[in-house]
Amino acid sequence: MKRTCTTRWVFLLVAVLIASLILPGCGQKSDPAGSTTPADTITITDQMGRTVEVPTQPEKISALHHFGGKIVFALGQQDKAVDQVLYGMEGEAMAKVDPEFAARPLFSQGKGFNVEGLAARKPQVAFVYTSFEKDQMQQLENAGIKVVAIQGETLEESYEAVRLMARVLGCEEQGEAYIKDCQRLCTMVSERVSKVPQEQHPRVMFCGPKDIFTVASGEMLQNTMIEMAGGKNVATNVKGFWASVSPEQVVAWQPDVIILGSSLDMYSVEDVLENPSLKSVKAVENQQVYTFPSNIGWWDYPAPHCVLGIVYLAKTLYPEEFKDVDVTAVADDFYQKYLGYSFTDMGGKLPQAR
């Protein structure tokens, strides 16, 4: 009997020793003293194809572009930001309602940024857009800041960026919840516009930042937005970004609807309606010219937030099919969840219907 008990104890001790050798391999590393700690870095591939080793769940971060900044907020990680991370009209709107945000410095403005000032705040990771200047990326890396490049020229790219940032920031569940909400709005739109015959889909021209004759090509996010909202982009075969076209080309296209996108207040609806070279265009004749939202941040900008723009555009093209959809209410809910304040509370207003 004693021999049997001794044998059982030997087997138990062996099992414990085997388990102690195997378990540290599950996401941990062992130090010489035999203790285990979580891995302190992870290796990711960013959207420029660069391999980057970043700290696990960094505590200090920066985002040097509208796109990354919105995702930082959407993931609920804004308290980790060492700078404002929202820019332009959206940053100004946030500063009015959030004292903590307003108190943070602003290091990136336009194409320039204060690398010395940012480095002094010691962010561990900076999120930049893939178009970020390579020499500026090098300056950040030389300052000891890990740089992760992201991109969102399509919705799928945007979702990929969300998942990448969520992995870096250790909040993958929040990332999936955000994507799910975006997809829910897209599904609502697609289900309604799918009932409209293709031959009835209006021809849309989406104008950009330089002047009335700067248009969104088939290679841009706006093309996807138009198609998802049930329109046909007249410039779908045009290449490049915000391509310049002639007045004669616009007349030849005969768009049914003209949308003024990221116009930077360079021109207005009235400027389009009163332009003599466009007087024979259907959209002008029928006064179907609209300014795209919003006064506190464009909804046609790369980021999953552009789903709000898809909802607005679909209702603009098909008011009857979307008469029960209150776009302001949709925006209020979305902003509250993913920026911390409602669209209305931040001062957001939709363009007045003509």
C-alpha cells in the first residue's frame, strides 16, 4: 500500500514539473530566475507593409492625421494621447466641449509638425497616414517613437486600419464593436437602395478642394460612398486623386446631382448654380447641388466615420426611401459613442435642404 501511494506522488510531481515548463510559452517569457512576465512588445505589419515592433499596450501615443485621431477616439483610447490628435474644424469643436482635450498641445498642422515638441512628450507610438513624408517618419523614429502607418481609401482599408490600431493599443473588442456599428449603417443603406432599379440611379459628380472642377475619381473613397448610396459616379473612369476636369467635360457628363465635398469653403452652392459654363448641366438646371456635411468635420474623409456620409448621401439621392431616417439623430448617436459627445453638442449642423 505504501509503495502505491509513493508511486502516485512521483507521477503527480512529474506532471507539475511538465506543466511548469509548458505554460510560460503561452504569451509569456521566462527570466533566468524562473519567473514569468507578459511579452513587452508585439510585431505588426502596418499598411505600408513595414514590420514594426511596438510596445504591448502603449500608455502614450500620438496620431498625426485626422484618420488615426478619429480611430483613437472611436477605440476609447484618447486618454493615452499626448497631443490633441483631432485637427481642423473637428479639433476646434472638441476643444470647445472638452477641457482636457483643449489643454493638450497641437504638434501637427497641415503638412508640418513640431517633432521636437512631440518627442518631448515621449509618445511610444505615433500613427501616421501612408502619405506622411518619409523624412518626417524618419525624424520620429530617430526620436525613439515607433511609427505605424495606416490608410483608409476604401471601407475595407479603414476596417483594416481599425483592427491594426486596436491590436497595437490592446483593445480589439472595441475595434470590432466599432466596425460592426459602421457595417450596420451600411447594411441599412444598401438594403433600401437595392430596391431602386439600376437605371434609376442618379449620376453624381463629387467636387473637391481646389475648385468646382476638381472631382473625385474612381480610385477614391468618395467613389465607394456614391455607389453604396445608390449613385453612379460620373468620374468613375478618371484616375488619380481630386482630378481637374474642364467645364466641357462636366457638361458632357450631365450629372443629375452635384455634391460639394471637402471644399475648404473655397466655393459654395451659389457659385455652382451661378457659373455660366454649367448652366446647361441637369444638376444646375434642377438645383440639385448640395454641400456635404459637416460644419465640424467632413464626412467624406477617410475613416469609418464616413458611413455617416453614406447615410446622408443616400437620403439626399432618395428622400422618399429614407424619409424615416433622421440623419442628425444617427450622427448624434454615432458621435456620442465614438467621440464622447453628440454631434449636436459639439456644434454640428447639417446643411439646410434647398
